Amino acid sequence: MNPIQLRECPEGVILSVQAQPGSRRNGITGVHDGRLKVAVTQVAEKGKANQQVLALLADALQLPKSQLSILQGETSSRKSILIRNGTLDRIQPQLTRLCEEKQT
């Protein structure tokens, strides 16, 4: 499995995401090119898919949605998500576990 691109910044952790709007199901579907693949049923229209991506990630990482925001990629499938007050020590194991669950 490719490692997921994560980096620390003064505000928290930045996570690289590959969004898949308009999917049949919501969920984390794996890793693609170092980015966490997140599928959402919402179509990319008026920011609805972005909001669903943030909600899904917040739920998966057991964080309040208010801690997550899109830094880059509002209109792209390739996004950089800021996880405020997150640390690599906390986020990395959670992401690894989520991806391993998808492979079984």
C-alpha cells in the first residue's frame, strides 16, 4: 500500500485527498497516488460534495467536522484538507487502520 501524503503545519495536519463525487456509496475506498480516496454520493455542485467529503472524514477520524477544512482543491477532485489541532501521531495510525479495513 502506498503511504498517504500527510504533513504537519502550525495549524495541524494537511491530508491529501482524491475525491470521487457522484459515487454509488459513501466511504474511504483506499489510496491512489499517495492520496486518500474518498467516495461520496453527492455530485460536485455548489460545494455539496466538498461538505460530504469533510463530514465523511470527520466521522471516520472521530473528529468534529469543524476541525476540517479544504485548503486547496475546492473545484478539483484533488484536495488538501487541513485537520486543525491534529498530529501525525494521532492521524497516521487512524488512516492506516481505515485503509487496511478496506483491503480485507
